[in-house]
Amino acid sequence: MNPRQLRAFTVVAQSLSFVRAGEALHMSQPALSLSIRSLEEALGGALFTRTTRQVRLTPEGAALLPIAQRLLADWDNASEQLRQRFALQRGHVSAAAMPSFAGNVLPQLMLEYRRRHPGIQFAIHDVIHEDVLEMVASGRVEIGFGFQPETQHPLHFDALFRDRFIAVVSRKSTLARYKRVNWSQLMTGGFIALQRPSTVRTTLEKALRGHGIEFDIAYECHQLATVGQMVAAGLGVSAVPALCARQMSALGAQCLPLTAPIIERSVGLIRRADAELSTAARALREIAIAHFGKRRS
């Protein structure tokens, strides 16, 4: 059975007239008769009894009618839902973002997305960068926002912007009076670092090792919020991506440009290289690329 045959059957069954059914369906009599005959052959028996004056349903035809109506309603509903998804009138986007991106940039993108496509629902996972990569690679989310992966396969990375590490110091420290600091100055304050396997931690270790700077850690913790609170309390200093500057300031710490060396890393959109994005997720990708393209221009 196919929807065209079932629709022809239901119109004939309701009107009990091939002439009226053909007019309603805009089908010729031979085409309508062929469609009904093909359906009867597929099912294995007659659905109508026909005379020159009358068309009647057989018992099997009467049994099929409510089933056909239900199937056609389901078909029409499914078609409409998919049409709305392709038209971005409804749908769902699942995304994962590292906390610094989720808390500072993603709300702007979601606001723009909601303005254009209010019928789309979001599921946002605010997780560490390593979990962003895992969730995208495993297919648990369609899109991730984070640092450029060390290895691409099976992932594809669309760079959005470069994020530079900044110094975070107590507002009461002598360093807070400077316009900028270098790594040698910063390291005299007792460094507060994120614990491994944090990407922020490994990025800093690798970059500083390449410049011959010793990474002497006084404290370790899991969350960036804890880093900011500890620095604000005067327990030490730290370095975080510039994405976190607003968060660090809100916690009471002072943020400064950090030089000698300048350490930066690409931030962007991560997706599986071997999977097609849904229409809704593809729209989010386009909005993100356009948003940062405007910021660069």
C-alpha cells in the first residue's frame, strides 16, 4: 500500500462513487480504477462490489476504511512535522559548550537564534572541554563549542575566533596596579591552576614549557569559579582564557593583559565530520559563523 492508493480508496469509500471520487481527486476514471485495482491486488481481494448503478464496500473494504483514515492522518501529520522542521518552524538542537563559552558567548547566539526561529527547542550541556569533544564524537550532541581539538578525526572544526590567555590577580595585590604583566611577573605570586586533564591546564603547560618558563603550582582546583574566588581572596594568581574575564571580575578578581609569551588558541564550532547536521543545527552554525564574522570585520 502507498498513501496515494489509500487516499483514493478512502474518497471512493466515503462517496461510494467513482465519478465523484475522481472529481474530488482530480483523477481520470481509468487512473482511479487502476489505483483501486492495484490496491486490491496488493491486499489479495476485492474492496468494493460494483454494479452499473451502485458501488458498495465489501466487508474487507469496510474493515480497511478506519485503518486507512488513521494511516493517512499519521502520514499527513508526519509530513507536516518534517515540513516544519525543514522550514525551521519546529525542531530541536542539542549542543555542548565549555563553561567559558556557555556563560559568555552562547547566550548571545541563542538570543539571535530565538529571534529568527522561535519554534526551535534547545538542549545545552555546559561541560568541560574534554566532555564537549566526547559528546560530539559519540553523537550525543550535534554541535560543540570549544577549543580546536588536537586531532580532528572524527571531528570537523570551524574556527570562530582566537582567544588569548589573560592574567587574573587579586585587586589588593601590587600586580593589580599594572596595565599588563608578563609571565615572569605573574609566576611570583603562587599560581592557582585547574586540575588535569583540563585543556586550559595542558595548553598552558605545553606553551610555557616551549618558552622555558617553570610552571610552579601552589593550588589546584576543578572549577574556574573556584579559581576566581581563590585569586580574589588573595591566595595567589592565575591565567584563564579572555572569555572568562567577565566571570573573574564578577568574582572580585582583577584581569590584566598577559605577555611574554602571548598564549592563545582557536575557539570554534565542533561537529562530526561524517554526519550531516539537522536543519536546525545547521542554522545555529550559520548564525555563529556570521556573528563572529561581523565582530572581525
